[in-house]
Amino acid sequence: MNVSAKRIARLAALTALGVVLLLLVNVIPSGRLALMLLASFPVCAALMMFGPAWAAGVFAVTAALGFLLFPGVTAVGYAAFFGYYPILKSLIERCRSKGVVILLKALLYVVVFALYWLFARAIFAGAEAALPGWALFLAGAAAFAVYDWCYYLAIQFYLTKIARYIP
């Protein structure tokens, strides 16, 4: 098998894994956020194996299949944040300044939270949130920090324990 066929086969397998994980989001709703996080790991693997352009392809196809197969919260959550985050994370972390990296990640969180908040208010007009907006923002910021740290740990695990076994 030539190099191109191996690449396409690996990318297809990663995409299929992402779609299966999105299916599990619908089957196991209590673990929705954790499974959406896991569904973005195939994008991360494609990023580390083949680069950002190929990872973007895995994200795009997984998101498109997600919208076709699982319309609703699952597809929107994956496409709106979880799916593309590994690509943005790698681009942001290319900056040498730790302060700039933190600032860009914080800005990304603020933009995504604001968009979610606006859309949720438009869709659920008249409904009250369980917590005030500022509390949701702070809880989300803490969750985002944990999410980013978990991604860092997963990438380190992949690089130190798994990558050497993948030819």
C-alpha cells in the first residue's frame, strides 16, 4: 500500500472513530460533555500525525456526518467548540509567550461562551437559567481550564506512550 492510501485509510478510521464517539454521546447522555471531548481526540491524532490541514478535514467530515446522523445538541456542541479546538490549541500554543497563549485561550473561551449565551437566549426565550450568567461564565471558565489541561495530558500521553508504536 502506498503512502497516500495509508494516510487516507488512517484519516478515514479516525473520522469513523469520531462519529462512533458522537453516537455514544446520544446513547449515554449523562456523559455528554466527556464524550464530546473524546470525540475530538481523533482530530487531535490526525493533527499530530498529518498536520492541521488534514486534521481540519477529519473535523469537517466528522461534523458533517454528525449533523446528518445526530442533529441537535450533539452535532452543534461538537462543531461549535469541541471538534476544532485541538487545531486552534496547536496554533495558539505556537506562540512563545505564555502570557499571549493564556490571553488567546481566554479570548477564545469568552467568544464561544458569548455565542452560546446569545443563541441559548434566542432559542429558549423566556426560560430562566439554573444559574445567573456570571456564575455560568465562571463555572465554564473553570471547566475550560480543566479541559485544556486534560488535552495537554492526553497529548503528552500520546507522544510518550502511543506514537512510537504507530509507523
